[in-house]
Amino acid sequence: MKTPQKKVLCIGSMGKDIFFPVNSGTVIDSKEGKNEIKQFCFRYGGKVHVEDRFSALGGCACNVSIGLARLGIDVTAFGNIGNDHDGEWIRKMLDNEHVDVSKIKVVQKSNSDMSVIIVDTNTGERTIFVNRDVGEKLVIKAEDISGFDWCFMGSLYGKDIKKNMQIIHDELSNTKLKLAYNPGGKNIKQDEDIVLDLIHHASIVFVNKIEAREIVSKFDLGYPDKELLDEQYLLLTLREHMKDPKSVVVLTDGRRGAWVYDGNNIYHTNTIDKPVLDATGAGDAFASGFFAGILYELSLDKCIRWGSVNGDRVVDYYGAQKGLQKCDIIQSRTKLFVVENKKIK
């Protein structure tokens, strides 16, 4: 395959993740608004023994940029790090993966962002404790994003969220820049007007089912709640609000797999039924594989397979990067996934 000549900028969080695998918690079924969730609980005042721990890069900007770089894409990571040891480690790890680090900003007298991730070894599901310092101070300027063909953007944080999103919006409106957008739950809840506007301008939207339900509910279309459980309804409604005639919506739902809608067909693939060591970064892994397929101008069913292979391999390791694949391996494993295609009338 011919390597794409497109230049991609990945904007979002970056930091250090520390993983604590445990098997002594209690899982409780509960609800969060309209969404059914599970809680992983520990005894108050207890002490939990952790036999081992692992460290890895974390954050959307790191995860997706490394995923793209391993698949041969010219990619630049953009975010904040502190002027500390962890910041230097983050930059070095990205550089070792052939990710351009020239846009990373060092914030003086600040700590790099860090997360502690509690992983349930029985299921691979995790609970993340996040400490953001420099990530909250990210400031985006027009010159930071000029000269790129694509921008992949995850959640943004801090007091300059609206200004930063407006800069992205203006660049999309006034240049040929294209947006692959993965809006996070916090932005959806707190900055819905800008999130909806960026979805309107995006060429690819990546959401999990909970995020999709949150977004679609804000369109206030008057449909009953049961519609928000239907993947087809979520996909069609999201894409109706995107102006690019070639836009694509990607919806994931954990072990149930992924759905993709391009305005004509809905594609679906299941995950492989197997033990999961750690689910952290599986969504980013799918996004980087799928997005790389788009940049290689592959058919959508192949893009889905690329994303599925990446997601499938990442959950075999702690952290969001070790399982990310290179082109030769990802192509050899695509036959493991069956993609169903449903024509929408």
C-alpha cells in the first residue's frame, strides 16, 4: 500500500498512567441517569494489596498518535506537559514511536498529568483516578493547527475550553482542515453548544454508546427514551447533523462491538470473545486503526477491521499502546472479524 501523504495533528490529553491490577473489589449494578452502569467498590478504610504495577503513556493525544504512527501516518501530538521528569519521559516515549513532538508545550512550574488506574483482573474493566494540572492549562492558537490536513481531537479541559474549540471551529470553516472528533462526556455535559457545532463540521465522529445517547438527547427531538437504546437511531440522528456529505459516524459499545454509518449503509462487527486483561485505551485503539484505514483510502469494512484488530490486541496488555499494531500485522489479522452490512432505505 502507498503511504498516505496526509499530515495529522492529534490534540488532547497526555500524561502518565500507573496501573494497579486488583481482584478484591465488589461489583455493584446501579444507574447513572438513564444509563445502566457497574460500580467497582472497596471497603471504606480498608487496605488493598497490589501484587504488581505497570506504567504507560496515557491520554487521547498519546494513544491515537502512537496508533497512527505505527501504521505509517505522519502524525504530530499536541498537548501540555510539565517541566518535570514525567514530562520528559512522555516526550521521549512519543519520539521513540516516531511521533512528531515539536508542538508539545512545556508548562513551567507545573506537574505533568497523571492517572492511577484500578483494573479488575476478573473482567479487565477499570476505574481511573485522574490528576490534571497542565492539561487544564492548554491554549490552542491558530498557528498551532495550521498546515495540517486532519485534526484528531479528543476531550479538552480547563478554563480555555470554549476559546480552544472556537479556534478549531474557525480553522475548519476557513481552511481545508478536516476533523476526526471524539467528544468526551465532560465536554458533552458542560459545553454542549460547541460540541454540537464541532460535530456539525466533523468528517468523522467517534463515540461510545453512552456518549452517543448524551449527544442525541440534547437535540431534543421528542423521541421516547427507548429510541436512545437503538444503535441505528443514534447513528442516523448523529449523521443528520453533520454537513460533510462523506461524513462517517463510528459508535462503539465495549464487548458488543462497533457500528459505522456513512449515510447509505450501517456496518457492524463484534469483538472476539476472549479474556480481557485491561480495557484501557481500547476505544482509542479502535479509533486510530479505523482512522488510519480512512487515510489509506480503504473501504469502510476494511477500516472497521483495522480498528477491530487494534482494539482486540490492546486489551491483551496493560496500557493503551503496547498492543497497537503495524501495517503488516494488522492486515494479516483482519480476517478474524466479520463485518455485517445493512443498507438503509
